[in-house]
Amino acid sequence: MKKIISILLAVLCMTAMLCSCNGKPDDTATTTSPVADKDAVYTSGDFNYVLLEDGTAKIVAYNKKEAPVDLKIPSNFDGVEVTAIGKNTFTSEHKIINVELSRHIREIEPYAFNKSSIKGIKYLSSKVEVVKTHTFVECDNLTQIVFCDTIKTVEDSAIYLGRMPRIIHFKVDPVSISPKAIDTGKSYENLEIKHYGDISNFKNVETYANMFDIGLILVDETNQ
């Protein structure tokens, strides 16, 4: 019996030695993937992005100074859904004109469009619910914003505008509009708000417009 046990122990020792030499278990341990590394910054096309805790992507930089006239935010990077746009993604360095958000975007961080040259932005099919404070800061060329159906809140100074005439489109009446949501820096004289549909469904926008003597225009959605 002792002899059998000795033989078994010898076989086990030899097997362990072979595995340690040929298996290379550390190769797997040191391999990283985009989903695993939460601190890395990745590049896809003209964008830099990081991964969020839920496995989706947040854009943190745009690498092309001269953007297309109509820039559409990608819906995914390498199969990873793009759900957020980070602070200072677009700045005065970027020559952007019109931006359309993709359907997965649900958050735009403050200063995402910090002093950028953007002229128009369409939320359309995005899932954004809150327009946060200082989303658009000193965007002096911004003349048109078209909000999507999911917008519920527009926070203080979410839209800080300069000196050009402004047109802001609401497709639905936000639940909450801060009294300081739209700040032109000087006056509201040249600001117009457009909304779609029956005016009775837009009491918040109507009240806001009346409060600051802003031009309110009813738009027939069928003609858009």
C-alpha cells in the first residue's frame, strides 16, 4: 500500500511541475480588455472615450478641430453603447456647426460644450432628461436647440448665451424650467422659444416666456 501511495505522490508532483512550466497562467491574468479596464482612455475614430461602471461609454474628447457641418454623435464605439458626453468634450478649439445626439445618449455633463462654436444641436431620439447647469457656456454662435421628448428639467444657466438671436425648440413641455435656465448675459430681447402642438400642452414654456417677455412661437409639427 505504501508503495502505491508513493507512486501516486510522484505522479502528482510531476504533473504539477509540467503545469507550472507550460501552462503560463499569468498570461491570462495580465490580459486586459476594454470592458475590464475602467481607468483607460480609448480612441475610436475622432473621439476619445472612457468606460462607465455599467459598461457603456462616455465621450471625453473630440480630436478633430474641423468637424463636419453636421456631426452626429456615434451610437456606439466598437460595440459599446455611447451614453454620455463629458466635460469639455467640445471647446473653442473645435470648429463644429450642427450636432445631433444619438439614441443612447442619456447624460451631457456641465461644460460639455464649453465656449464651442456650435450653431445648432438636436436632441431628437436621445434619452436625455435633464439639461444640466452650464451645458452650453458662452456658445456665442448657438442659434437653435431642438429638445427631445424626454426632457423633464432645464437647470439654472443650462444655456448661457451671448449676443446673437436665439431660437429654442421644445417638442414637449419640460416638467421644470429654472427661472435662470436660459441666460443671455444681458437681456432676453432677441430670444425666441418655439414649441410644437397645442399651446395648452405647454404651460411651463408659456409661463417662462411670459415671465421674461420672450417671444413664444407656435409651430405646426406637420410642417417640420
